[in-house]
Amino acid sequence: MRAPGSGGIALAGAVLLSLAGCLHDERASRDRGAMGWQENVPTISAPKKPRCSNYPESGAGKRCEEARYLGQIYVRRLSTGDQVCIEGGFGDSPSAACAARAAVVDVSNNVVLLEVREAKPDSRWFNKEQNQFWFEEGALVDLYLADHGY
């Protein structure tokens, strides 16, 4: 024998469960290091063609390869809490010349999660403050090379 009103409770439970499936979070993810299938933090990929391949096997090409090596070391040494300049001097300590500053929020294999903390109005990162971006290691090395004249 069924208790009075138990059919209504079951129906209400079924309605609530079906409505829960319709909810979607459109906000930027704040999960640190969450690189699962629900991730909505954009990833900035490494370029398909390495920047140093634009230089012939000459002095400029060798200097570019050396700078690439130094950029790889810099990127691989980044750790949570580090402050970096992501426009106008990546690889140097953030200074007044830095157009956009970010903080390392998380690191994983071949990727670094950066959160834009401050950007000048003429920066491409302006209006992206407090947003997070996953950068592949190659993308950060390319940024290092670009900011060092290659």
C-alpha cells in the first residue's frame, strides 16, 4: 500500500531532475587546472610553423634558435604565483613598459594557465582583465621570440 501523496512527491522529483539537465553555466571557468570535457577556458595554441624557420641558416637563424632555447627555459621555470608581462616584454620582469601583466594560476604538461591582471588601454588584452587563458608552451616561446625582435 502506498502512502498518501507519495505520487506527487515522485512527480515533483522527476520534474526537478529534468530541469537540472537544462541548466548551463555560461560564465568563464574558475576551476584551476580543469582541462576536462567541460572546460571553457580558451587555449592559445603554438603556431604551426616555428618562428625561427623564417630565418635562413645564418647568424640570424642561430641567434633565433638561441633565443628560442632561452625562451623554453623561461617558460618551463614558470610556477604558480609568478607575475609575467604578456605584451611588451615577455621574459622580463613586468615593468612600466609592460602593456599587459598576467599571473601564473596553474601549470600542467606543456601548458600554463595565465590570468590577465592588468592591461593598458592600447593593449590587445584590454577588456580581458581577470580572464584566464591556457597557453601551450610553444605559444609562450613564440611570444618570447616576438617580444625579443624575431
